[in-house]
Amino acid sequence: MPATTHHKPLIAVMNCLLLTSPRRLQILGVFVLLLIFGPWPAWVWAKEPGAKKLLYYGWGAPDTQYVRDHWRQMEEMPFDGVGIVVAVDRQAWQQGKREGGNQLGWQVMGRRPFKVEEFGEAIADLQAAQWRTCTDNFLPVALSSGSATGLNWFDEERWRTVANNFGVLARIAAEGGAKGLILDPERYGYGLFSYSDQRQQVDKPFGEYADMARRRGREVMTVIATALPEAVLFSLYGYTLPLNELHRSKRLREADYGLLPAFYDGLLEAMSAGASLVDGYEFAYAFKEQKQFFDGYNQIHQAALILSAVPARYQEKVSAGFGLWLDYQKQLKHFTPEEFRQAVSAAFEVSDRYVWIYTQGPRFFPPSGVAASYIEAMASARRGMRR
């Protein structure tokens, strides 16, 4: 008999129980009877109430120089925060060199150790903005891009460089008044979280890799917390990325993102009291119905029981957010303006705090390629949540 949606969380748990260690078997066993009655409604997981925030992060993300010159105009858009790009070579950026090789966030995992003194002008840019409404801004990091090529979890020297670079980015965020970092774990040319790829460099058991990934997460978070103790780490995908691979009958050791939960567990373990991790749930890109967001919400929080070795810490630190792709699959056909307003409203209702908008073609800074009706749709949803 085909599995129903109602039973999918339980099936995922049972599959995981068969594949994990006795220690995690004990942790998950505590919850398995409760999951029989799942999926649990969102109110079971709900975090402390707070103002909902609408963010933008996509191909039209502004750089720090744009922020300095146009922060007032940026606040005319219906966003509470944006992802902001930090250029490595400021002069080259002004001359049009704007690919990943000249973005600090795409070079954090690379071989070059950066110094915060290199980014004094970028910090000054961010400090020049006197934000009134656009207060929840983030600096992005691509975790598994081509710059990470050759990085393996047992390379002490490379990970010292990585930790240093996270510290530099966190300093820029802290001094520039940013809320935290956007983490993008998606694979862009290098399989950092793939055990099968990684073991080609260092042949060790999956358990040793997971332990080391968890340790690296603690090291990275410790450095971030030094500069930004209340950092919000906004992950475009969270534990639900490997969880979806488990739903496709893969084991963690076979999954493209099988080491991601261990790395994120380490982040959670080293977080200070005010820090948190948001699962931005990129899977919601095309969602229109509130039930879809509820199902995603449940999946995010059930991942604590299925994939995290520190489930209590997960429940304390992880919150649910949702991403919506305005020009889904590069076309402004998936959502009418009214459908987009309804989707943003539904995402607001279900999320713990953050909803984020992604685009490839349309731009907001400055506006281009997007009809005013879509901007008003977001503004209307945002106003409705504030009533």
C-alpha cells in the first residue's frame, strides 16, 4: 500500500532507526510513539511570538557600496532585510568584476586567509546606512562552492583558514550592524557534505567523518560568536535537505548532504544564548497553499528527531522560515500578483519569524523587471501581518 502523507514522518524515522547508531536509536526511540500520531500541528513546535520579517536574497542582492549610496531608496521596498554582498576587490567590483571570485562570501571556504582590515571601506559602507525599517540584514556565505575544492574535514590547516575567514565575515557583520550570516550549503562545484566524495581524499569510516564535521561546526561557531554572539545563521536549506534524501531511500552515508547535519549540530552546540539557526526551507519556492507551509514546518521540526544528535539543542535553536521564488523557474507565470500575496501571507502565518523572497530576473535595488503589482502584493502581505 502506498504511504500516505500522514505516515511519511514515521516512515522516515523508522528508516533512520535502522541505519543509525545505538546511541541515536535510544534518542529517537523516545519519540517514535509520539510520531505515530504525527505530523504534529505547527503550534506544538511554535517559538516565542515575535514580529514576522520579510527578507530578500537573490541574484539582485545589493553590495555594500550600493547600500551606502541608496539605503533610503532600499527602504522604499517592502523588505525588513536583505542579503548584502561584500566585494573582495572593491576597485575591480566597480569596474564590473562581480562574479563569485570577487565576493567574500564565495571565498570564505577557500585557501586564502582574509583580514578584517581589508574590509574597512565595506564596514564604513554598512555603517553609513541609518536603517529605520530594513533592520534584519545578512552577509552570505556559500559553503560548498568551487573555492572549497580540496578542502576535507581532517585538514587542520585549511580549517584554521576557514574559521579565520568566518571570523572576518562575522566582524564585518557585527561592525556593520548586520543580524547575521546567510549560509548556503547547496553544492556549487564541490561536494563538501558528500561522504562518498570526501572519502576519496581521506578514507575513513562515515562515523569518523560525522564526528569531525561536528567538531568543525563548533570551531566555526565559536569564532562567529566571538564577534557576533547573538548571530542569526539563516540557512537557505537546513537539515531538511538531507532529510529529503532519506525520504528517497538514501542513507546518510550515500546522500549528497549526509555530513550537513553533523556540521550544523556543531554550530548548534557552540551557540551562545542569543544565537539561532533558521531553516530557510528553499523547498517552499513554489508553494501557494497554507497546508504546504504547515507540512514544511512540521518537516523542519521533526528533523530534530530524525537527523540531529542534539535534538534538545535543535528544538531550542532552530526556527522555521520559508523561501518563495517570485519568477519561479525563471518565469513570472507561476504566481499572479494575488497568488503571490496569498503565498507570502500564508508563509508569514506559519513561519516562526522569517520569510524570504528569491528572484533571478526581477530586481528590487533598483526595481526593474518586476511589475508594481508584485511589489504591492508583498507590501500588502507584510502590512496584514503587522495588523
